[in-house]
Amino acid sequence: MSISVLFLEDDQDILDLLLPEYRSLDYTVYQALSGHEALAILQAHPIDILVTVLHTPDMDGLTWIQQAIDQKNDLQIILMCTLEDRLLAVQAMAHHAVIAVQKPVHRDELRIHMERCREIKKTQKTLRQKEALLTIEAMDLKQAEKIAERALTIRIAISALLETSLEPLSLEKHVAVILEIILAVPWLSGLRMGALFLMDEITGTLQMVGQKNLPEPLLTLCAEVPLGKCLCGQAGQSHELIFTDQVDARHEIGFAAMTPHGHYCVPIVNKERLLGVLCLHMPAGHQHKQDEDALLSTISNTLALILEHRRTESDLRKAEERLRFMAYHDPLTGLRNRQFFDTAFGKIFTILQNVGRRQHERPFQGAFLAMLDIDHFKKVNDTYGHLMGDEVLVLFARIMTECFRDKDATFRFGGEEFVVLLNDISPETAEVVLNRFRKAVESYAFPQVGRVTVSIGAVQIEAGELAGTLIEKADLALYHSKSNGRNQVNLYHMLVAAGHLEAVSHGTEEIDLW
């Protein structure tokens, strides 16, 4: 069954990018660059799906959408809009089952929406063909009104389901809204009872993610349903809708006081891949009707679209989070890297700038920058190999995470060089904390390597000093620790006071871009 689609976009380059893929599929493709041109095509051709921008060169968004609906009120509309157009997109959805996708359009996301719209149109055409076989003489007015009412109800339900995909809801809330919409359909609401299961590909089972009015025992018994078990598992395994008007032998999961009822178990499938199962409890003896199958098939296709949309958004979010993590964290140890140092240092610098301005707050004790260097690390690599050396680095970082506070910041600058920003701490406490860490490293049993020690140099952070200058001072204190026996902590200001180091002094025009 061929499906006709009209693309309206005032940018020919975007049309040239989107159209070739659909011309090669089972679509009849039309294109327009303006609203009036698109309306002429709608009037002249049997268009099933409209993919359109919200604003056209010759019409405002809502006027264009309304005129398109007036031309063909059964259009499936995919609206390509920017974030600024979201309010207008929601207004358009209030009058029609509009799917909104954000520009620039992701081709895979658009293809999923197109396929779902095509399935809906095929279902609608099948229903119309079946209805056409019925003669008008065989219908009385009451039957005609009932069919029209059911068709309108289906349209409202599908439109409401699609609208939920635009809302930033948690999975739990989204499922609750979905079940509420479906169970509001009059001929599915006899018991107002049902559940939605999602496929867990790791365990190979259906996991209940939401339910409405299920008896308490079923919340436990049906929390996880293996494929092939009971009605929901059988529907999931076969990818076919299952109806029963009573509790029969296939109903393997139950409890002693369970009341008689029937079931619709509807698999939610996308490209032969099971996403989940919708389970609706029906009154015992409910009479099965073909148009209910068509409605549930449409609901299933719509839920597949929504779930795929959620999955795509989730995958994109995870990818973005992973990229952000990789940009600011060391891949081996998981500690923050040098790129993140400026951000953490800037926060401490801002606090120091404001010290004394807020009279009612607890006094800020100060902050320290400490440089940590594993002693004889080259020897570890040369003796045991770089894999064992990497293991020492990972374990060293773990000890850092355990020894320092959450409000401190730990970094790996490269090789065996690590940095700690100690926040809100006195000089006396800073020395105690750094020595405690040094002893923790010294006493840790590193596998195969044995005893490992660390040398530390630290400097108190003063307001107005550049990060490069502070690193230079901490590095001098670290070098002193290395040169005087290693496995020790030295504070820069104490070394200067004792005459072991000359004070570092940079003019205001000298900037160390470390």
C-alpha cells in the first residue's frame, strides 16, 4: 500500500537532504517551498503524511497548520520546529495529532516518526476499506453515531499519547499518564485496570514499569515475567496480540482470590524488536471486536514511537554525559584532569575574594594547593612493566578519593603527578591531612609492587595569586621533599620561613601560562 508524503520546507538544501531517502522507499513524495504551493498539492493529491516547518514564507505557523487540516482532516503531521517554536507547536497539537521534532532534524528520528505515521495511515485505510464494505442501508443512525464516536475517541487518545512525548516526564510518570489515557477509552475501561511492561534485554524478561489498579498480589507475581510465560509473556514471545474473555489455562500467574476477568495483551514492537507489552484487564465475558484490535494496534505503534523516542533521548543524554566526563576526567584513574583545574581553582579564588564581606557566615579558614608525586615511579614501570604501573596509579587515586574530603578536589596532571585542592582548611590541619594521606600510601599493600611512597609539596592559596605561580611554589616544596629523602610533606611558607627556599616573586605583568 503506497503512502503519499508532502515535505514543506523553504530551504531547498534541506529538502535535497531529506527527500532522496524516502523516494527510494515505499512512498510517493511531493515537495513545496511555500504554504500556498503546499495547499495546492494537498487539494490535488491524496496526501497521507505532511512533514512541515511551522513558519512558511507566506503564512504564519498556526494559520498554515489549520488550513492544511481543513483541506485534509485525517493528515498525519510531523512538525519540524525550533525550541523557540515549542509553544506554537503545543498549540497546534491541541487541535490535531501533531508530532513535533526539533530542528536540525535527526534523520533517524524522522524516519522512526515517518514509519509510525505510515503504520497509522495503513491501519486507517484498512479500517476505511472494511467500513466501505458495509452498506449504508445496513446501518441505522445509532450505529453510525457509535462508529463516529469511537473513531473520534481513538483519535483523541492517540493525539493525547503523542502529546505526552513532548513533556519532560520521568519514566514512572510517563507510564502513569499513558495508562490513564488508554484506560479512559470507554470500551477499554470496564475494569480500569492494566499494566505496562518493558523488555529487559539483559535478563530477557518483561519488567513491570507501571500499573493501574492491579490487585496487590499481582504487583509481586507480575513484577518480572519471562518471555513465553502467562499471557503477557506469550504475547511478547510471539509478537502477536492475545485476547481472552476469561482466566484460562494460558493464564499461568494468579492467586487464590483472583476475580474472573479477561485480557488484551498487546506486544509493542519496533522493526521485529520487542520493546514491551501492554496488558489491559477486561470484564469477564467481554465480546471481542475487530475494531478494538485495530485501535490496540494503533496504540501499540504509538507506544513504540514514544518508547523509541525516550530511548533515543536517553542514549543522547548518556553520550553527552560521557563526553563531558571524558573532557574533564583522567581516563585511567577517573580523577579530574588538568582542564577541570581552572574551574575548581576559580571557585576557591572567588571565595577568597569575598572573605570578610559576609559578616554572618562562618569564617573561611583558607585553602591549599598540594602537589603529590609517587616516589621512584619510573623504577616501578621499568621493573614491573607499565600495566603494573597503571595499576599503582589507579590504586593511588583510590586512596586519594578515600582520604580527602568531598569538598576537596583531586586531580591527575599526568604521569605520576597528582594535585589536591584542600578547601576551607587551616595550615595546621592541612599538614595533618597531607601527612595522613602520605602514611596511608606508605602502609598500603600494592599487589606485586610492594611498598610505595609519595612526596608532597603544598602552598597556601592567597587571593590575587595566579594558579601558575601557586603551582610553581608547590612544585618547589615538592622538589625539596624529593631532594631530602622523599616520603615527606613540606609546606612552601614554612620552607621560606626556615630559609630553605627563596620566596618566589612575580611582577604584575608576568603571567605564567602553565
